[in-house]
Amino acid sequence: MLKGILEGAILIIIGQGETYGYALHEALNRLGFGDIPEGTIYPLLLKMQRNNQIVGVRHPSTTGPDRKYYHLSATGEQDAIAFSRQWQQLAAAMDQLTEGSEPREDED
């Protein structure tokens, strides 16, 4: 299930400010997504770049080689908004389900 929401989470994080792959990995970990392998994040960033959701720009680093920083494209901004709406709808439905506020059909 995590893989299904990871792309949306990445869009939202990048939408909060330009970031690079390792910082993104650390943010996901800090937010409670667990220790997601970097081998999962980087291919997803490449896919998102091919889909014109994000744009990567190289910037010099004071601690080593240049880093590729990502920001959202117009498509990525729209996709992040759509994901947030879908997530809110899903979260509300799951809240109803887990709280038992909706009667089951087999109950009379």
C-alpha cells in the first residue's frame, strides 16, 4: 500500500520547497514512512521527471558533487492537488469504516 501513496507524498514534499533525493528520503523517514530504500526513491523520481511532474536542476554542493534538486512542474502541482483531494476522501471513508459509524447491510 505504501508504494501506492509514495508518489503523492513525494509530490507534496517537493511542493513544499525544492529538495534533493537524499533530503527527500530523510523527510519521508522523519514523517513516519519508515526507512524507504533509496533504490525505491530514485527510480520514482526519474519516472516522475519523465511524466513531467517534476523538474530536476543541478546545483553545486559545498560537501561534494553537484546535487540534483527537484521542484514541481505545473503538471506536478495539479497532480499534488488531485492526490490530496483523493487522499482526504479515502481518509474520511477509512475513518468511517474503522470507527464503525456506518451500519453494515447485514445488521437489522
